[in-house]
Amino acid sequence: MEFKKRILVTGGAGFIGSHLVRLFVHKYPDYQIINFDKLTYAGNLENLRDVENAPNYIFVKGDIVSISDVKAAFETHGITDVIHLAAESHVDRSIEGPMDFVLTNVVGTVNLLQTSKDFWKGSEHVFHHVSTDEVYGSLGEEGFFTEKTPFDPRSPYSASKASSDHFVSAFYHTYGLPIKMSNCSNNYGSHHFPEKLIPLMILNIQNNKPLPVYGKGENIRDWLWVEDHVRAIDVIFHTGTIGESYNVGGLNEWTNIDLVHFLCRMMDDKLGRENGTSEKLITYVTDRKGHDLRYAIDASKLENELGWKPSIAFEEGLNRTVDWYLENKDWIEKVTSGAYQTYYTNMYSDR
Ligand code: NAD
Ligand code: TYD
């Protein structure tokens, strides 16, 4: 079959990438989706069992830091477009060791940009770079991040993502590479690796383990259902303006401690525990170094220009997320055995 587009989705085996691959494989049978992923600790083909035999899906194991891996994928599959999600994504890991973040997030992104520039001549292409609101730094109690907010990254993770965003923009301005960018707030949903706040808390509540809240738990995050994020990428990829960036978020700010209390109450109900049981597991631990106080997104550009809106309320999304974790013990078993145990001990045992 002659496909209309052959899209290289990098990081398609990760949390957000797997949701995006699933959406595109089902919604666009006339596109070929080439999932290019190194399968680090965060990448898991279990996330994609339901699409692996689809006629328009291919998996390629590769490293974006290797220019030869990237070129081979472009040559073999005649790539027409890129949706770039591959990244080292966890702030705590970036504090422990920034170099993998520089390599994958900066060097890997430049390899993809360079290869796209070399391969794409003339006709219509899109390089969609997926990024984070963390590039804008930390807000005080008031205000929102807009697309015009100056970058002010504070963690090694956000510094590496900001750098990658600047390179994407530089390739547009310097070489005319047809890029689009999106900067999204914190995502939650199924298949989220349990180093991140929401899945970590769900698993610890289930297993009666301490719930490590950093500092006083007063930091604020703006949470968005992962399926709404991938719908936003779909809309921006297809109808966004070349050279523009779009903020993605759901006006859904929670302090960490309120969110953990909410999860405790929801899970007490689901697990048939007396109300208040899980809250006793809350343990305040040493704060994260350089912990950003507040993130909050103004997504009005995306809403007004491209007509995107979040589809479900946070309570409903969390409800579905908790149910997914309670029902998918095999997945949890797979991702938390081995290296995860060492990570968890190093990060939390003396905190
Ligand atoms: P994730 O850590 O769950 O997945 C990252 C994926 O990239 C994994 O499948 C991993 O194997 C792959 N990968 C890592 N290094 C690679 C390399 N060198 N070559 C090829 N593949 C590699 O991350 P996520 O949460 O799904 O985030 C995806 C993207 O979205 C990232 O760019 C992240 O910065 C961005 N983002 C995430 C959030 C969030 O809340 N999770 C919010 C906004 C933006
Ligand atoms: P995280 O899920 O790591 O996302 P990010 O740092 O990219 O926003 O953390 C979300 C918030 O939860 C952040 O303020 C740090 C906090 N946090 C805890 O309090 N305890 C934890 O064990 C983790 C992983 C995060």
C-alpha cells in the first residue's frame, strides 16, 4: 500500500508516545507510523501490544543520539514527517546525572533536525517537537505561562528541553525546516512510569508503603489527561502553523499535598478501606533541589486558533487512571522489577 505519510514517532514506546502511536495507528490507516525508540527503562513495548500487528505500524529499535541509526530509519522508511517525543523525562534523575539528558534531549534532537533537513527537499513535511512547560521556569502565586513567556529553565531536565526547543526554532529560522512545537503541562493517565508523582502514589497506596511528599507538598502542578495531550498534538500536527509553538494545558492546578489526599480518599473507597487509612501513609521528605514552585498553562492560543479543548474532568481521568493501575498488575510487575528497585532505594531510602 502507498501510504500518504510515513511518520517517524520517536519515543513511541514511552508514556505519551504510546498513547500517540495508538491514536494515529487507529485514526489514520493511510499513514505509516514508524515507532523509533531505544527502549530505555521508560520505554516498554508492552504499552503497544494492541497495535503491534496493525498493517500501518512498524517498530524500529534505535537511538536518536546515533546519527547512523537516525539516517538508516529515514532511508529505509522514506520518512515524510517526524513527531519527536523521545527524551529523558524525569527531573529527579536529571538532578542525579544530567549528561544523559544532554545527550538524548539536545544531541538527539539536533541529529533528528539535521537528518530531516538533509532528507526533505521541497514538498510538504512537518517536524513536530513535543516539549514541556518546564522550559518557562517557575511561577509565583499569580499568572500563567503563554507562548511569549521567556524561557527560564531551572532543572537539568528543563534546561535540556529548553535547549532542544531553541535548536528546533533555530532550524526553522536558519534553514526553513518546517517545524511546529508544543509545550504541555504535567500529564497523567495509563502506562505512566511509576517514578512520577501520580503512578508512584497509586502504587504505594495500594502496597501500604510510605507516600513521599517533597518539602511541604505546597508545589503546584497543572495536570492534563494524556489522551487530551495526544489529541492536541494531532490537531497541531495537522492544522497548526509552521514555525509556531502552542501551549497545552487544562487549567487544572493542584498542590501536591491536596492531590495526594484526594488519591488516598479515592483509593480507600476502591480498596474497601476505612476512610482516612491511606492518608496515614503520607510522609514528608527532603525537598527536591531547586524545586519549581508552580506551573500553570494558558492554552488560549490552541483553544482559540485550533479549537482544541480538554475532554474530561480531572476526577474522571484520575478515576480511570487508578482503575487502570489496579487492573494491570502484569504491567506493573514488568516495569517495577529489576532496575526500578535500585532507583527507588537510591532516591527514597535516606530521604
Ligand atoms: P517517557 O520517559 O515515558 O518516555 C520516553 C521514551 O523515549 C521512552 O520510550 C524511551 O525509551 C525513549 N527514549 C529515551 N531516550 C531515547 C533515545 N536516545 N533514543 C530513542 N528513544 C529514546 O516520557 P514521556 O513522559 O512519555 O514524555 C514524552 C515527551 O513529552 C518528552 O519529550 C517529554 O519531555 C515531553 N513531555 C512530557 C510531559 C509529562 O508530563 N510526562 C509533559 C510535557 C512534555
Ligand atoms: P513529577 O511527577 O516528577 O513531575 P515534574 O517534576 O516534572 O513536575 O513531580 C510532580 C510533583 O510532585 C513535583 O512538584 C515533585 C513532587 N513529587 C513528590 O512530592 N514526591 C515524589 O515522590 C515525586 C516523584 C514527585
